[in-house]
Amino acid sequence: ICYRIYYQDWRQHCRWVLKKLLYSAQHLNLFHKKNINCTIKESLSRFQPVCDEAIRNGVRIRGYVSCVLGCPYEGSISPDKVLDVSSRLLEMGCYEVSLGDTIGVGTPGSTEVLLSHLLKKIPADKLAVHFHNTYGQALANILVALQQGIAVVDSSASGLGGCPYAKGARDTGS
């Protein structure tokens, strides 16, 4: 598993016995800029050669989209923004995209709205979900995702995880 690897790193280490590559993207420029100091467009363009090389070497790529139900800087999120980045990741070669409620503000209602929108364009077997339990809604959101046909749910254990940019999210884990 690799995180935030760019083309020069990949070329240098392409002999790794790597089975899966994980890539995290945001759909909000402000969060993306504060998190990894580049725009979404810059990040995706940096990652494209890594995807191409990974695919040539038989490495599966899983994409992650953060802050799909709320952002600590921009508030509510348009499902269109999530759809745009998720679709782009799939076009780049990701076999699946995990949708992260990174700050844990999602509700069953907002989860249903987002997934209904995405599932019009993306098959359920190409999506996974990851909900932080900041406000006690993670299990209810997972139920909505399962009811929508999403079969893959990411998790963590022992309170690990959390978003350093969101009040309370760091303490509750994923």
C-alpha cells in the first residue's frame, strides 16, 4: 500500500512488490490546498502518470474522495463535485472509489441524496463508503449505503483516524 506517491517516486520504486495503490483526492480546492498544498487539478495531473505506470505493472488502484458530505472550510458539499472527482478517478483507472465523510457531519438524509446522485452515473460495485462517527451517525449512514447497494464499507479500530481539521473528528475515530 502506498500513500501520496508521485511519478518520480513510483519510477524510483517501481520494482516494489506492490499489489494495490491507494490515492486520496478531495473535490474542494480549499481543503485540498490546505491538506496537500496543491489544487485538485494539479494533484490529479501528478497522479495520472502514477496510475498509468501502476496499470502497466498490474497494480490495482483504489481512489478515495474526502469530505463528501461536508467540509470544515466550505460547509455543505454539492453532489456534483463529488461525482466529478469520483468519475475522474475511475477514468484514471481506479477499480473503486471510497467516499469519505471525513469530518463526520453526514446524516442518513444527506447520505441518501449523495448516493442517489452518484448511482445515476456510477455503478454501486465501483463505490465504497467510509463514515466518521463524529456526531454518532456513522452506523445509520452505513445502513443507507447498504440499502443503496454499496457493499464495501471501510472502517478503523480503537479510535484510530479522524480529521485534524474538524472539531471533534480526531477524538472519535472512524
